[in-house]
Amino acid sequence: MSIILTGVSHKTAPVEVRERLALARDEGGECLRRLVDGETIREPLVVSTCNRVEVVAHAAPRRAGEAAERVAGFLAGASALDRVALARHLYKRDDYEAVRHVFRVASSLDSMVLGEPQILGQVRQAYARACEAGTAGRVLHRLMHHAFHTAKRVRSETGIASSAVSVSYAAVELGRKILGTLEGRTILLVGAGEMAELAARHLSKAGAGRILVANRTHETAERLAAEFGGETVAFERLDAHLAEADVVLCSTGAREYVVTAEAARAAQVARRNRPTFFVDISVPRNVDPAVAGVSNLFVFDVDDLEAVVASNLRERGREAERAELIVEAEARHFEEQLRGLDTGRQIGAFRRELQELARAEFERRRRQLGDLTPEQERAVEALLLSATNKIAHPVIELMRRGAAAEQEVWPRPAETPLAARRQPEQPAAEGARDVELRAAAAAGLMVAA
């Protein structure tokens, strides 16, 4: 059996090429059915995201090259791109390398952001579309379920997705570390742009008790608040609402300080000196650095968060090395499974071929046997088939033992014992370590309060 993969990704093609190749969900099924010709491509699947468009297919034996060319022509037609120009961006994999690539993609080892969780859901959707279109068969079913198993192992046995690698998510994780939990806490979002929306999404998932949104354009604030079950407050009365918030997250385009030291000090008096956590992800900064000089007020800016993100990315890189070993082992195991399937098909074909030869020889010699009753004809045919099966049996057993021996070479990879799954934590970089110390101090005061 042959498995091929042909496509483009953020590593090989700019966005203007990828966007022309992207397939809409409603047209995916028809495209998949057009790809199947029965001669070169038997089972296709298309993974189409903003960062990659890849066709994975089960190709006819010894026709992988023709199948890859068919896929390249399909992608050129779907994008209306010149085939020669498109070829500069295409990559092609087959058999083991194709399987390994699918497992790496599902495990988020080939993503723009290492360890991001969205790609696994997108691969599942691609598989579901192939099932709906009727183009997923025995080989693709096995391949995709093995890919999902591999991705699960990578998630559970490594720390590749355990740390925040976006500024907005790092801000929320820092807030959770300081507060212990965001449940029941009041969060004030100052600004309603893209960064605020991402932070609101993470805050909502973390169970924030109350979300207040302040923005110069009230309609934008209302839209963001409605999406996440929050409330709007007048931007002009921001100083009055500071006292309500346990966490203040600022992300506006203002050129001046939106939160001044005087306003923060007044809010602190109203809060009876309960600590407040300020996260300023704006450039220029929205929170006056002097706020950090006020007792029980803690300020973290975008440089602090980026230090945490950089440290987390390095940690993910270390975990990715362990994840790659899991992928390699699972890809080898799947390759042996496919060989086992091939062996079963080869044995069946071998047995049928011998039986057909026996029947053909019986028909050729039939006249020499004289008059036979139907019972005698059936007895002779049974005798021939029995003799054929006995002759074939040692050969078939040899084929099975050979396949079993290959399976022993690459046994199913054992899961890593729980105690050994995570490596000891590495020392954080200096900037990230400083942020952690400040967060720990803030957390201590929050608990005391």
C-alpha cells in the first residue's frame, strides 16, 4: 500500500498562495470525490487551514508518483495558479515520511506556534469531511485514528502544550497564578481591540466571575461585552470603576497614560488597600509605571509578558524533542501495521490464484477423464483444491512468520511511565524569573488580603 501527502504550508508558501488554495467546507466533499479515480488515488483527505493545505491519500501500489502528480494538478486547478509556479511551494511525502508528517501535524509539531491545540481539531474535521464524502476507507481510517492516538500521547506524556505562548494568554495565566483562581474575581478590560478580545476569551474559559469592558467607542465595548457575558462601563468614568476590579487589563491605542498613579491610589483607598493586579499589554504603555510604587498595586507590562512567553517557548522546544521520539515510534509501528495488512491481502490473492489455476487445469483435462457424474466432478475438484491448499500451506506460513518477525522489530511503543513523563523544570530565563518572583510576591499579598 502507498500513502502519499502533497501540499503547502506556512513554511513553504506565503499567505497569498495559501489563501488561493484554501477550500471552503461546503466544497470539500465534491473536491474529494473528484480526486478519486480508482487507478491512482483511492482514498483522499484534505487538511485546509489558514497555515496549510495538504492532501493525504491512499494511492494504488507502485503508483505513488502518478498519484502525487494528480494531486498537484488538482491543487493547481483549485487555486487557478500556474502549475510550474505552484510547484515551487509544494512538498511531497510518501509512505513512512507521509505517515510521520501526518502524525507531526496532528501533534502540533509542525505548527507556526509549537504545541497549539487548534490543529488537532482541524485535522479531525478534515477526517470527518472525508468520511461524509465517502472517500475515507480502510487505510485512511487506520491512519487518522493512529494519528489521533499519537497526538494524545504527545499531549499526555510531554509538556509541549502546558505553558502560555501568546501575550494575551500569558497575561491570563499570570493573573491566575497571582489570584489562585479567577472564579468570582472582577476583571476590567480597558480597550476592546483584538488583544482584549483574545484575553476575554481566555478569561471566560478560566471562569472569571465578572468582566467589565471600557472603550472609547461604546458600540465596540458593547459588542465585546455581549460576546462574553460582560458589562460595559463608561470610558470617561474609568477612574471610578478601578476600585471594582481585582485585575485591570489595558490594551488601547492611547498615546498617554489611561491609568494614572493618582487614580490608582484613589481606587486603592476605596478598596481598603486590597491588592490589585495591572496587566498593560499596550504599546505605548497605558498604565503609569509609577502605579507600581503604590503599596499593594502590581504592574506587569508587555516586556514582562514577552519574557514569560520566550521562556515558555524554549521549554516547549525541549518538550518537542521528546514528542518527536513518540511520533517516530508510532510512525514505525503504523508502517508495520500496513505491511501486515498487505501480507493478509497477498496471502488471500496467492490462495485465490492457486485455486483458479487448479480449476483451469481441471477444465483443460476434463475430456481425458471420460464421463463423470456431477458428484464425481465435485469430488475431483475438491481433491484438486485440497491438494493445492496443502501445497500452499508451508508458503503461507512462511509469509505469516516473516510478517510477524517484522512486527517484533518494531513493537507497539509503550507509554512513558507517569513518573518519567516530564523532565525536571529548567531554570527560567532572567527576565521570566524576575516576573515569577514579582508574581509570587503579589500572590502572597492577595492570599493575605
